[in-house]
Amino acid sequence: MIPENVRSEVDNLRERIRHHNRLYYTEDRIEISDGEYDALMRRLIELESRWPGLASEDSPTLRVGSQPLPRFPSILWDPPMLSLDNVFSAEEFAEFDRRVRQELNLENDPVYSVEPKLDGLAVAIIYENGVLQRAGTRGDGSAGEDVTPNVRTLRSIPLKLTSTSPVDLVVRGEVIFRKNDFEKMNRERESNGQDTFVNPRNAASGSLRQLDSRITSSRPLSFIAYGTAHWPAGISSQSSLFNYLEGLGIPVNPHNIVCRGVDEVESAYHTLEQKRDEFSWEIDGVVIKLNEASLQAEMGTLSRFPRWAAAWKFRAEEAVTRLIDIEIQVGRTGKLTPVAKLEPVFVGGVTVSSATLHNEDELRRKDARPGDMVIVRRAGDVIPEVVRSMGNSEGERGKRFEFPRICPVCGGPVAREEDASAHRCMNPSCPARLRESLFHWGARDALDIEGLGSKLAEQLADRNMVKDVADLYSLTRLQLVSLDRMGEKSADNLLSELQRSLRTNLQKFVAGLGIPGVGRAVSGLLSERYADLNELMDAPVDEFLAIPGVGPVLADNLYRFFHEKITRDVVNRLLSAGFSPQGNSTGDGEKPLLGLTVVFTGGISLSRSDARIMAEKAGAKVTGSVSEKTDIVVAGPGAGEKLQKARKLGLEIISEDEFMRRIK
Ligand code: IVH
């Protein structure tokens, strides 16, 4: 029996969390700090795992994501998800309006719904009986990718509609990043040394189309609805549809405007264009739709566009100029960015003489070459970018730009990151990277050296006192006290911290090296596989590839890091300084789950990747689906099909707590 007070606390927590989700994602307001929100969520997870009988298909705890998929299943759209035809000026819109009035034989000006055109990724969400069942991307309009587990993680999307009567509905809308969420995420990625996203639209698409929904869950995506596949009963206009959706708890755009006739539409267009910088999300124009359902039906659709709607984009702040040359800049994290040097051109209110080409993939896609005429765009405060090359009509085109395989600043090796298009200089003593790598070495997940913060790292690098992390171990007391804000006591403390760090283990040591893509989790896998650093350094690339969780790019980065002269040298000097980091691979450790196949399902408080690593460490094999071959199913609240199947097969089902007990 579940005590009544637990039941009501859970109801109360769920309602409070939903309330804060709604405030943030649909009303743009916050009432509590991130910390308080996390505390509510943690408490709910705790209660749900202690009382599995409280599981519910719409609990906010279900938004944590689940096991990665091998690929996306496809999902069919009928009627298809259409695109929109464009108008480019007031005259063209007047022409559209004339056609509408003529064809519909209207005596009065028609009413239009003028909506901000959101710049994200189109998705449709299927609700049956008011409960979210499936969701997918637009794809080619007739078939998209089924991204249900990912869409479930978006906090602005209700898992259950607020309705007293059962509702079957297919909601269509756009998944977007709010500008502040986008900037915050990019700042965090930058400080973690991860590649940043080019713009909110790319970030939204990249984040939603992840096979591992736990990644989507960690990205603050939003959703705004702009329509439905079919008109709900009793709803006969676009504007009443928005009210109806809002009533069901589905976020709609608060800036939609109802207008009569071309003049009102034109002024709504200008109003929204002027206000675009104030909005929480990016818009790139307006969408104008006939407001009445019956008139839409009468106009009908062509194969790709409806004849009852048009998109009218805002003037892009773009200009054409000549690309003089392409240079590579090396950033603070060692990232190599191709930059176009341009003949100066006036765009978006300023003169621009260089613009980013982002990365090698973008550069290839745009195929911009020296001598080409290129289109340059500057949106708001963002860095100007080259949108497209128009080639060179006046003569032969220049050579295709070859992305460098060595760092143009220091000549060090360059590696491409797994899952990212970024290239990074791997030389830890590259001036562009040095500060970052010193700071990273001292971080908590790495060598955890108290006193080695960003300020100290900066001073050591800028004064040329060290050229890589190995040099930290030959710093003298005299050198240290010469630094700003470094007294004798702090110098002594730092020296003893450095001495202490020599006794670290293989996981922390490898995490500290800053090998692209190799953080705490991957270095943990390596320290499970190798007994010590020498064994790791001499491993062939195939051996890395054989480690579950290590893909080809990562394997290559590891191999290169330990074989390039510059990086191997640093590691050897660290060994001479007194390091001898040991791994956990003794081969005879206790393996309580040896040979067993384990499946995790439902909401458990561990992240799925931590759960997997812990189970594997205990000797188990972890799979995503339940079958006769499964030995143990670890089930948390909200577990559904897999749990049922496990029961049917008579498998052993245990709770997360029991799992923790067994692996201890
Ligand atoms: S209506 C049948 N409304 O723009 C009409 N689309 O360029 C199709 N979009 O695929 C959709 N804001 O992803 C509609 N208020 C809005 C929109 C909108 C953005 C996107 C949508 C569509 C694309 C077409």
C-alpha cells in the first residue's frame, strides 16, 4: 500500500514541475532557480523509484531520455507536411491576395492569420486519447524520422493534454532553441572545450536528431505549435485553433496577429520585423494564412505548397563581395576555424572584411575559393558568415582550399573530433591551447590540483614559464612567488598539490591530457582495459576500436596522441617527473554480474551511460531489448513494454537499489 501522504507529495511535485515548465516555455517567465527546480525533480525521482506503483505515463521524470537507437524508424504523414511558397515583397503579397479574392469570389477583404516564421525544425506530434504516442520530423513531407523518445524529453511538450474529454490530435509545429538557451549552451560547450553550434536552427536540428535521447534531454529545446493535421471538431479558423491548442497546454506563438486585407498584413509584417530582436526565439519572416478553415479548403493545395498560405521572409542583411583569401584561426581551445578574408563590404550597418566559414564541412559544402564572389550575411550581433559562393564569372576559379593537417600556429598535429566537425590542434604546448590545457589538467575530473585555476594557468602561459603540463613539475618556489597574487604560502601549497597529483590513477591522468573526445567517461573505459600507462601508450589502434564505446574517430585520436612525437614527448616527461598511473584492469577483480545480460528500463536515477558502465564493470553485458537471452531486468518507475515482456518471459526483475547492492 502506498501511503496517502506519499501519493499526495508525488502529485504535488508533478504539478509544481509542470507549472514551472509551462511558465518557462510558454510564458517566458521563471519563479525558481535552476537549483530549486533540480531539487524538486530529484525528490520526485526518489519517490517514484521507492514506490514503483506510482508510475505514470505523463510524469515529468520521463523526460530523461532512454537507450540509444540503432537508427530512426520512419513515420508516415498523411496528409503530407507541406512546405510554403514564398512572396518577396508587398507587391507579390498583393498579387497573392488578388488571386485568393478572385478564386474565392470574395466581396470583402479576406481575414489572414499572420504568424512569425520560426526558424527551427518542423515536427508533428501524435496524441491519442490525449496522450502523446509518437512524434516525427517532417523529412520529405510524406515520411519523416520517428523521434518519439527525443520529443518526449522536451519540457514544453505536454505528455498528456489538459482536457476532460479524450482528444485524438496531430499537432504540427517547430522545434527551436530560444536565443538565451542557445547562447548559454554554447558558452558551456565552449568552456568544456566542445565544438559550438553555428546557429539556433542547426543546434535544434542536431539536438533533436540524436539517436541517444539522453543527449536531446540535456539540450534546452522548445516547441511552438502552428497547426494540426486535421481540423479538430468545432474549430473552424486558424485563430480559434491557437486558442484551442493553448487550452490543451500546447505552446503557441503569442505574437500571432489576425489581419483583414493586404494593408493590415503589410503593417503586421513591419511590426514583427521591427520587434524580431525582442523575441525570445529567432524568426526569419512571417507566414500568412487564410484564417477560415473553409476558405483554406476551397483554395486547396499543390503537391508541395498549400495555396492558402505564403511565407514572406524579412530582408536578409546580406551583401556580395569578393573572397580574397582563406585563413585558419586557432582559438583558445585549439579549434581551427576557416575565416574568409573579404574585400570590405557594407552589410547590416557595418563594414565587414572577414567572415567565418565555421568548419571544414561548411567550407566544403559552400565550396568557397579565393577569387570567388561570395554572399556574406550578418544577423544581429552574430559574427558575419559566408552564406554561399557564387563562383568566379570573370576567370578561372582558384584552387579548392585544403584544410590543414597541421596547426598553422605551432605545426602540431590536428585531430578531428568524434561527432563534431571541429578540428583541433592537439599540441598541448601550442600557444593558443596552452592556457586551456593547463587549466584542464588541474580540473576536478582530471588531476584535481587545488590552486591551479584559470588565472594561474593564464599567467604561467603568458609569461612563458611553462610550455606544456609536464613543465608544471619543474616549477620552483622562486618562480612561483614571482607571480601576481602568489605568496610564499600559496606557492608551497601549490608545490605540495603538484607532488600529491603524481599519485593519481590512469583514468584521471588520461582525462587530464585533453585528447579530443576523451573525457572522464572514455578515460574510465581505458583504465578498465589497461593496467598502466605503458600498456595504453603501446596499444594498436584495433585494440581501442574493440572497446565498446570507442568509435573509429576516437580510436584514431588516441592512437595519434600516443604516437605523435610532440604529445608522446609530453607524456614521457610526465613519467620522468614521477607519474606511474595504474588502471583497474587486473583481470581478476570481483565481477558479481559476470556473464549476465542486463537490460535497464524505466526511470532510474543513474544516467543510462553510468548504469551501463557500472554494469559492464561488474562483468555484465548490457543490451537495449528484452529477450530470452536477458538475465536481469533493472526496472524503474514508468517502465512499460520491456517490463511486461520480462514478466511474460519470467525473467528476474530487480529495482535500481537492488542492482546497486549486487554490484557492490
Ligand atoms: S505552416 C502547410 N506556420 O516553415 C503550411 N510553418 O518554409 C506549412 N514554419 O515547414 C507549415 N513557422 O517548418 C507554418 N507559423 C508557421 C511557421 C511555419 C515556421 C516553418 C515550417 C515549414 C517551413 C516552410
